[in-house]
Amino acid sequence: MTEELIRGNENPFADVDLPDADTKLIKADLASEIIGILRERHLTGAAAARLEGVQTTDVARIRHADLSRFIIDRLVNILNRLNRHVEVRVTVKPVPAENTAPSFC
């Protein structure tokens, strides 16, 4: 059995054709930063929840990458409460022709 290495693009969620891949990537990046800060500061779930102004269950969801209940704005606000400034840069690229939906004119 031969295994083949396949290079992905910049977004692993798009590589596996998940819906809303761009949003999922942004949420994952923000959650990764939050998790890193919590580890760096050795914060428990309860202590993190107090600092972030959220429930301990929300901290657990972030730590387990269960981000479906979070909107990007909420994750940014959590980072702000952890004394982190979030800077967003947007690059809009056309979708390759084979991935475009039919035009309805």
C-alpha cells in the first residue's frame, strides 16, 4: 500500500470542503490565541472565565475547539479582555472557475 502526500492550501477546512471554511479558519485562529494565553498564564477554567467574562463551559468549548456556538466578534472580545489587540487584514481572492456556482442572471 503506497501513501501519497497531498499538499493542502492555506485553509484546511476548505481542503476538506467544509461549508463556511473561511469563517471556521478565522475562529480557529482566534481560539488558538486564546488557548495559548490560557496555557501561558496557567489559568484554570474558572479563572479564565472570570477574566474573559464568560461561563466556564465556554472556556471548555474553546479549549476543545468546539467553536460552533461562537461568533468571531465574541472571540475577539475575549482576546481583548485578555489584554490582546486583534488586528484583521482581509484579502479577497476570486474563487477558481471549477469551484464557482452557476450564475443566475
